[in-house]
Amino acid sequence: MSRLLFLTGAVAAGLLGTALPAGAVGAPVAALHGDHLFLANLDDDAGRCQAKARTVAKDAVAQEAAYDDAFYQRKAELDKEPDKEKAEQLYQELVRTYQRQKNAADRTMAACNDAADSVVNGAQDAKDLARVRTQPWVGAPSGSTGRITVSTDRVRVFVKRGSGWSASTVLTADELRHGVELGIEGRDIVRDAAVWDGTASVKLVVSGNGWTASASLALKEAPVLTQLNTQRLQRVFAGDAGDSDKVGTAWREQVDTVVKQSGVQGGLEQLDQADDSWTQDLFEPAYMSIPGPGGKPHGMKVLLGSVNDSRRVGSRVIFTELAGADVAAVHVEHVPVPEENDSYDSMGNLETIPPTPGHPVGRIVIGGDGFDHGKTGPAPEMLTLLKSQGMQDPLALDTSWLTVGHVDEFLQFVPAPGSRLGWRALIADPTAGLELLRGAQKSGHGKEIMHGGLPTLEWPYDLRIDQRSTSEFLADQQFVETNERAASKIQANVEVLKAQAGLTDADLVRVPSLFTAKSMDYGMLETEINQMKAGPDKDKAIAKLHAMRDGVAEIPGAVNGLVLNGGQYVAPKPYGPVVNGKDVFASAIDKALREIGYQVTYADDLTSEHVSEGEIHCATNTLRDSLSTRWWN
């Protein structure tokens, strides 16, 4: 991935329109050769930024509380404005200002990185510079000069001088005679290709003996690519459970053990996420790389912070604990708008299909109700950023039928060596889940509690976990119809994957699952109804309750699990009907994954993540060996 351009003598004259005779003595030589690709140098090889980020995040607590007070005070004033149209306009301006204020800390943290100054921060930072050389002009006379310029301020050029690097790009006659090495860094990733598409041109102008020659080299910034589950697992993260969360500590210990068994020595690393337990939702791991010495990939991890405003504070963990050498953290600015479903902007709603013939580095899938619905999400800034990389063309899936609305609630990708594509897609299958219930009922276990083997449940878990029998579940029209609707919606998404990503039925692994309409939203409405007086309003609310069909996992969702190395998979313990001493869901899940070479470990998240409408995948995140990928091939 390099381009050579040599301009000398008469060749230079022809291109530059300068009257230089062929072979003229003393004619300047202007030539550049080297790397075509360069990195956005946003990591922190010198380790200067993490401590600063912690201070900024800590100080932001009081500052943002002050922003909150000022916002609500001004909002109360606008509520009294008699001109409602004027009040609405002023309110929207207030919201935009308020949101930018609350993102000030994120902008400050993101501004600390290796490209933030005109200094090369040590030998490790120098490795992130793409290299270009000038052609030696052996006969350069005294007084000759050279000048390096770059076509955009989004790119910086350094000149190697002695053991260090200089931001001064004026070359002396002696440097022209010997040739110099240049280092190229991008100052930011491509965020909107319509504004900047990552291209740049470095130009060398050489003057001497009254003659001038020039040469240029076209460059391109490497794209930011999301990592794949087919890449080898290196690190696993979860939020800190806290001293009082015994249940949360228990599943974390289970995951830590199996992660180490799969070859990840660090086990489960617990992060301070400001009491936000949904590690998967806080950031999306990605990477940038270019050909390094010997053609071996060289680059850095790139952590894209969520633009979901409710995840904003937790997402700062990418700056306070994870950014550093070869790990960049990126803040994407977004101002929420009215009626926006910010859950679509949680990163558990972004997954990446592994390589297919049409997309050799994978293809992103994002849930929602379509990319063109404007206010509802996902955020246009994130979509534009992802599309602008030009490699993983985001594909829209419908998650509007889910209460939370994330693709990881019904879709997962796992390596499957020897299969058609080298991987398989795990698909939640509510139809199979209903059949398992009916099988338990037919075998004489219908009167037993559907969630077999439950521990003793204390408040509020005794209310959050439905303890009806299998037969009662099957007799519940709302429950059955919720699963039938879920099955139909999932199949519609499967058809999109077939049509748009080339998947076939042979690439799918159907995993039994069950959904329910009895989400936390259902519970809140039910509580509200219980406090209402009899009458039309209560009747309307009851009808709304009974009409609910949006789904959330009833059986802890096995697809919402953690893909490890060596055919290991962590799924939430399903707590399905127990027949002949065995959980029928665990047995069916084991069978489905065993057929593609996987061993399942079950972690009990029932009274922690599951009752909060998430599972093991939602509560974890990973870094994988993305930097060995030669995407440019």
C-alpha cells in the first residue's frame, strides 16, 4: 500500500511547466515515497491522559449538578411563558446548550491524546507514525531548500532529525542531499466523509540554483473497523459489582473462572463505571491498523463511546480506565432530540457480522425501527461516522418489538471452524421455547413451576420473577402471543440477513428462548392501575396493559451470552422447567451449541442482570485480537 512518485530533470519540467533542459546540472530533485495509509494517532503511549481524565470526571459531578439546577430553573421560567411557540423554541435552544455543557467533560477527556500536540511522545508514539522518505538530491548546492506541506490541517507531518522528531518541515541543503524521513499522523478519525473523507496529500517543494521542482504523495487515513467475535479474545470487562451485591459478585466469579480457563490470563476485569452495570452498552471496541515493518499490521484499539445520554457518565470509563498505549478512546457528540429512543444508541444494539464474501472485514448491524425515521434513533452522528469508514456498511434490523430494543437480545455470532463461513449466527427461537413448554406439559409437568430450581426469592425478586406454572404460562394469551410476535419479528430480521448479508439457513443455529410482555414498564403501569379509582381512565389503562406485546426475556436469554476462546460459551442460567431432574432449556441449549463444537457454562444472573432486563452479554465487554487483521488485503 505505497505509492512512488519521482520528479527529476526534464520529467519535473514536463509536469511543472518549468523550462528545465533534460539533464541540467544542478536541477533539483523532488521525490517522495513511502506509506500510503496512516493512523489517527489518538492513543496515549506516554500514559499522560488517564489520571487527567479521572480528575476531569470527578470534577464534572459538581459542575453537571450545577448545569442541572440551572436547566430546570430556566425550564420552569419557560413553562410560564404565555407565547407557547416562543417558549418551545427557547426550550429547544436551552436543551441543546444544556447537552453541550454536560458533554464538556467528555470533550476535555477526548482532547488528550498523542495527536493533541506537535510533539512525538517517545519511541512508542513514533511507531504510530506512517513513514515517508524524500529522494536524496546528492548534488544539492549550498543554499538549496525544501519545504514539506500537507493539504489539510487534519494531518500533521514530522521530520526525523537525529534521534528525535521535529514539527519544523523546512529542509536544509544537507537534508536534501541525504534525504529525510517524515512521520505522518492523523489528528482525528473520519467522522463524516462529506466533511473529510480521510484523504490528504503531502507535498515537497525543492528550490536551488534558481530552479524549483515538486512532488506529492496521496495518503489515506485507515478506517475505524469494529472488532469481530471471530477474533481471538484478549480481555473481558464488567462493571464492579460492589461489596453489597452478593448475587452480582457470584456470577462474576463464575465468569472469571471460565474466562481464565479459555486462555485469558487477566480473567474478568472489573471497571469503575459510575454505577452503570451495562458494560456492553458503554462502548464499542474497534480498531485502526496499517501495514507496519515487514507488512505486519500495526495499529491501535479504538473505543467508541456510546452517544446514549443515559450511558454518558458510565461511558467515561473508556477515558478513565481503558485509554492508554495502543488504546484510543473516542467521544462522539450528540444532542438528544424530543421523542428520541436513546436505547437504540446503547452499544449492545450494535453487533458486527463476521466476514462474508461481500464484506471481508464484516458488516455492522444496528437495531431500531429503521435508519430513516429521524427522531427515534439511532443517532445520526454515530451512523454517519460508521458509514464514513466505507468498509462495514451498517445494516438496519428491526428491534422496535423489544422493550429494550437491542440486537444482542436475539442475535449473536460465534466462530465455527469448518463451517461454510467459518462462523455461525445464534438466533433466539421463541417457537422452540413454546414447544419445550408444551413438551413439559405433555410429560405431566404442567402444574409445576415453569422456572424450575428457583432459589428462595426475597422482595423485590419475588415480584419480578413470574412464578406461575408451565400450564398457566401456556394458558396466558398475552404470553403466547408475545412469543408468536417475537418469532415473526425475528424471522423477518433473519430474512434481512439472508437478503442483505448472504446468510443461509445452514449458517444459523436456532436457540430456544422465551419472551414476555411483563417488563418493568408493564410493572410500573400495573402499579399505577392498582392505585387508580374505578372509571374510564382505569379501564383505558387496563386495556393498554393487556395489549402490551413488546418483549423482554422471560427465560434468561442464552443468545445474550459471552463468546470465549476454544469453543467456550457463557450463557445465563435459563431456569426452565425441570423434567427428570434436568432443565429442559439448558439441555436444548447444550445440544444446539454442542453441534457446532461449543461447551456452555451457565452463569446465574437471574436476580441481578436478568431482572434488570439484561444478561451476561449486556453486562460484559471484550477486546479481541483485531490488530492481526490485514484488512487492506
